[in-house]
Amino acid sequence: MPAIALLAAVFAVVTEQLVQWKYGTLGIVGLLLLTVGVKARNTTCSSLGALVLALMVTGPAL
């Protein structure tokens, strides 16, 4: 069980660093909103986070 928790923590840190490297501070804010919204079961917060991340990903394509 501790190995799974360690792998989950490493995955979370790596994902956060990749998002920050590629999308900057706004990407981290979107990821934070999405994570907090899912954990708190707050659909407004998670929807805003997903929207921010979607706009960051599709921004150059527009």
C-alpha cells in the first residue's frame, strides 16, 4: 500500500511540473481548480479548472 501512495505522489508532482513547464502559472491554477473541485465534489470549481486547462491546450490552435 505505501508503494501505491508513493507512486501516486510522484505522478502528481511530475504532472504538476509538466503542466507548469508547458502552460505556465495559469496551467497550474487550472490544474489546482480541477483537483480541488473533484476532491470537494464541487462541480463549479472543477468545471472552471477544466475550462482553464481546455483553453490553455486549444489556445494556440485558435
